[in-house]
Amino acid sequence: MEEELMLNESVDTEIPSEPENEPMIYIGPNIVAFGLMRFQVYRGGLPLTVKKAVEKIPEIRELIVPVSELEEMRQKIDKAGTNEARLFYTVQTEAEKFNVEYRRELHGAKGRRSV
């Protein structure tokens, strides 16, 4: 019951909406713990899991862009010293903490099942 209430709560993440119904694409690093994969495209809004990820790592919101901006953003991420490269690195560093915990829980759960 409590989980149902949590899923129905609105999450204010201030992620830009799709301009003129254009799909959005995540251009950050893979974050297995949140199910975020680089170059994953979203149509019709972002799922709750992505919004929750933004709550944990706010910089993610700047790495979700309209598909039309993909090539420009990729170039900026690849160029050292740009704000986009810094954002990518920040998200990658923060994400690793969540991924380590996720793997720890995953392996711990498997270990308990096999005993």
C-alpha cells in the first residue's frame, strides 16, 4: 500500500519537456542501478525511474536533451573543459556509487538464495 502511494506521488524534477513532442534522449553514462542507458530515447515523457534518478543525481537532468541536439551535445561532451564534459564526468562519478551498491545488493540477494 505504501509503495503504491509512493508511485502515485508526483516528482518535481524540472526536466525540460519535449519541445513540440520531440523525443528526448539520455546522453549520460550507463547507470544500471536506475536502469538508465546511454542514448536511450523517451517519447511521451520520462518514466518515474528516470525522475527518481534525477532526484538522486540532479545533473542527470542536463544530460536528457531533445534528439535534435544529440550530435551537438556529443561533441561538447567529447571536448575536455566544456560544461557538458564536466556534467558527464560528475554523473559518471556519482553513478558509480549507486552502481556499486546495486551490485552489492544483487550479489547479496543471489547469495541468500543459494544458501
